[in-house]
Amino acid sequence: MSKTAMRRTALGVATLILALAVGCGGPPAGVGEKSDIFLVDKAEINLRHVIDHTSCPGPPGALTITNNGKNRMLWDLNGAPGWLDVDRPSGTFDPEERSVIYFSYNCSRNRPGKLSAIVFITMVDFTAGAVVGTRPIFVTVVVEQGGHVAVNTGV
């Protein structure tokens, strides 16, 4: 299977999983199950943004994925909403290699409230062309209204 075909397969599988998760109220059976080949260091990212006090985009949250398999892997992240920036939505890595993915709130919806989404990371074995697994990552951003900051003028 060519690189392009594998990438399309990974995108299709992740999109299908996302559609099933949204349509059925949760990820399908098998999604998020433990695999020794594909490791994710956390299952959720929590960010906080204070309007007029936090820079835009806001400080990033990060997670690390690890390829513990014997083959090169293709990973792909799907389902990020418009208010969430992801520094690298896909990539490849060799056995025993790690990749860090950074998430940040981009202020496109800059009003107070709580935003949440589930994004999915899918891992495909580059050599076999088979999906190794898909992990849901729960992302929450709390957007708060900033108050006035008191400034002491010394007078």
C-alpha cells in the first residue's frame, strides 16, 4: 500500500470513528483500549484562558505519543474544532520514537464559557498498512472574563 493510500485509510478510519462517536454518544467498542504498541501519555488536555489577560493563542497543552512497535508508524489526529489549534495534526515516526503534540486555544470564540471536544489519534502501521489503534483525547477550555487590573501609580 502506498503512503498516500495509507494516509487516506487512516483519515477515513478516524473520520468514521469520529462520526460514530458523535452519532452514538461515545466512541465505538475498541476505541481507546490499551495497546502496547501505541502509547499516549494522557487522555485529556485542560486549558484556561482569561479574556484580555491571556495571550492569543493561549499557552499550549501537550501530550506525547510513543511508537513501541517494530515498524514505522503513521499517526493522524482528527476532530479538532475551529477554536483549537494543533501544531501537527499528523506525522510518521520510527520504532521507539516519541512525538509531542501541542494544543492551544485560538480565541476564535472569545466569550466566557466552557468548550469541550473529543479528538482522536489514529495510528497506522506503515509497513503492514493496518490500523494499530485509535485513542480519544478529551479537550476542555475554560474561557473566563478578565477583570480590570489595579495599577498602583504611587500617588
